[in-house]
Amino acid sequence: MFRKTIICLSLGVSCFTQLFAQSTRDFKKELEGLKSIQDTVVLHQKLSALATGSEEDLTLLAQYGLEKGWSSSQWDEFAAKRMPKEQFAFNKAQEKFFAEKDLNKKLAILSSIKKQFPNQKYGYNYALLAGDYARTGNFSQAMAYLQKTTDQDRLMAWSQLALVNDPKISKQVTLRVNQTLLQKNLPAEERVTLLNMKRYLLEQKQDYKNAAVIAKKILDLNQNPTQNEIDHYHILLSKSGNYQAAFPALEKMINKEIEDEEIKTEYKKAYQFMYPKRDVKAHLDSIQNGRVQQYEAKYKNYNGENLIKEKAPEFELLDANGKTVSMKDFKDKIMVIDFWATWCMPCKAALPGMQLLVDKYQNDPEVKFLFIHTKEITGESFNKVRDQSLSYFKAHDFTLPLYVDLKDKDTKTNKVAEQFKVTGIPHKVLVDRDGFIRLNSVGFNGSTPDLVAEMSAVIEKLKKSN
């Protein structure tokens, strides 16, 4: 679990919301309790106990570290408590392999690690190399490395092949998937993985009808399908035009209060099919207005109990015009900062709510919004990041003030995100008029009305503060 946690954090994404929601423990309360401990000795004892505890303890520890912006040495300290010395040393050696982009250098690093740790297993490395070779167009070598894997590593290798964005490779992958599915003694987990790949590849070709057929086979094979798998099957039914079969499930999804543009789009189409004489927009507005009232009531008596007070860093970054701006440009203003990226699904899911906030305070000279695109993973250049961000805004009718936090060529870090101790995104920061961070909010719980009501309550509280 700790290894998965570290990988999750290294990708710069928030991965803990769902785990928190599935547990009977009150993680939010426990997290606030940890953050309130002033005695460093007591705090370290608590954190050390979590490091050697259950997977849920590790989840809590990881979220605490995420919010505190732990350095790699701090993560190492607690990882060392969890792992045998040789395993910890092996994992540290693996970090260089995972970080390397050049395939030949990656192979050399792996060869060195295997000499140093001959008794370790390397299936995960082989799985990643299968994907690397596929991305270079070398399908035979990709399959050769896949054949070196077993069990969960084999599933990872197949998944790596599915994600290669090359029509020629995708065609070869599809053929090999179909051939493998004909094997009678194929392990059940591998069969489900391959069916999921087949479904995914069909979706890429927009063949939603056949993708839905495959999704149904997956559900029938899985004794305990996840709700996401069930929901996705019904989305595919809708996309293939079977609105009547999809509508009951889509209605349940829309009532879960989760921001998902795909679900909204399919629900609108299915609702219009089921009730052609009704106004779907008015129907959705009615649902949304009820939720707005619910959450406004929730934060009506907000008194700032979750506020912190830490000096905000002096920063510099680029606005959408390429002009350098700094902390000084926002002197005496309440700053609402949203660290996000176009590749981050939770980030994008939260933007409709943030747009509502921008609209609400657009005529308020005290409040300034900064939507800082950071942690770009598809290539770094100001024009590329700026253009793809503005293109996304335009496609969704967002009028959000964009800023860009480019990766430093020397340190390979996003400086502003580092200064604000941002590890996972979305990450929202509220800074008061005196330059103090008063709120750090990581992730998105899926509720636009809740986000708007909570952020509004904090902004209003800061406006009233001297």
C-alpha cells in the first residue's frame, strides 16, 4: 500500500477522496486532529504509529503528508518504518528507473539494479518496458516483455499497451487481445482485463454499441462489480442510443451530485428521449437550486473553524499574456488560487463551481482569482500550456483568469507549486489581505454546490476580518 501511495503522489494527483468515502472511519475529523497537534514529539509519535499501522492508517498518513507538502526525505522516513531494509533500498534504486525517459538508459539502469538486487522481482519493470517499446512502435519487443510478466504485473503490461496512442499499434494490440481471449485456461482476472481493453479500444473508435456488449460481459464475469463499472455500462448504452434502458441508472447518477460532463450529457439526451415535451434545462436547474439551498444552510453559521494562518510565499509566474506577475501585484487583496491542469479530471470537474465563484465576485475589487496551470505532463512550453488551457476554457464557456507555472528546466519542478507545497491537484489556496494562507483544500468531493458554499463562506469570513 505504501508503494502505491508514493506512486500516487508522484503522479501529482489526488487519490484519497474515494478511499475516505468508502471507510467507516471519520478521516476528516482524524486529519483535522493531526493538524491541530502542536507538540512535535506527540505528533511524531502519532505519525510513526500510522506508518506501521493498517492500510487505512497509511491512507490517513498519506493525506496528512500531502496537505503538509512533505519532502521526499520525510516520505522516506516513514516508508522505512514500513519496509525491510533491503526492500527500502531496492525501492529507492527503482526511483531512477521510473524517472528515466530514455529507453536505452532505462534498460541500463534496470540491468544495474538487477545485479545489485538479484533476488527481487522485476515484473512491474517489465510491464512498464512493454509500454515503452510499444510507444516506440516495436510491438514484438513489447510482447516479449509482456510475456516475462505474471499475475498483477501481466495486467499492468496489457493496460500499458492499451494506452499507446498509435493506430498501427492499437490494431496489433486488438488482434493479440482477441487471440488471447480464445485461450480456454486464461486466468479470470486477465480475461476481464483483456475485455476491458477491447471495450476501451472500441470506445476509441466510437463503436459504443459493441463496447456496451463487451461491458455487459465484464459485469457478468465479475461477481462484485464496482459502481463505476455499472455506471459506465449504462453510459455506453446511452451513447449507443438505448436511452430507455440507460435512463433509470443515469437518473441515479445525476442524483448522486457528482460533477461529470459525460453523465450530464447522456442524462440530458436520455431525459429528452423519455420526456420529449419537458424542459430538461429547467429540470436540472430545479435539482441544482435545491442543492444550493441545502449547502447555503450548511455554511450559514460558518465561523472559520478550519482556517489556518501561514505566511504565503513570495512568488512569480506568468499570466495568459506572458507577463510576469508576483505576490506584490495582489497586495491587500483576498486571493483565491486554484492549482489545476488540463489532464487532471478532478481539477476539471471542479471548474464549473469555480466559475460560479468567479461570477459571484466579478465586481468585488477585494477578491482576485488565479487559476494556475501546473504540473504539466505532456510537454512544457508557455504557448502550449497557455493555448491548451484557454482552448479548454473556451470549449466549456469558462471565463477564468489563467496563469502558468512552468516546470523549471534545471530543477524539473514547478516552482510556484513547490512554494505553496502543492503535491496533489486540484489544490485550492485562500490568502488573506495580509498575505497569510488561511485555507488549503486538496481534491474535489464532486459537489459543485458544496464547493461554492464553502468557498463563499471562507471568502466572506476573510472579508470581515481586519
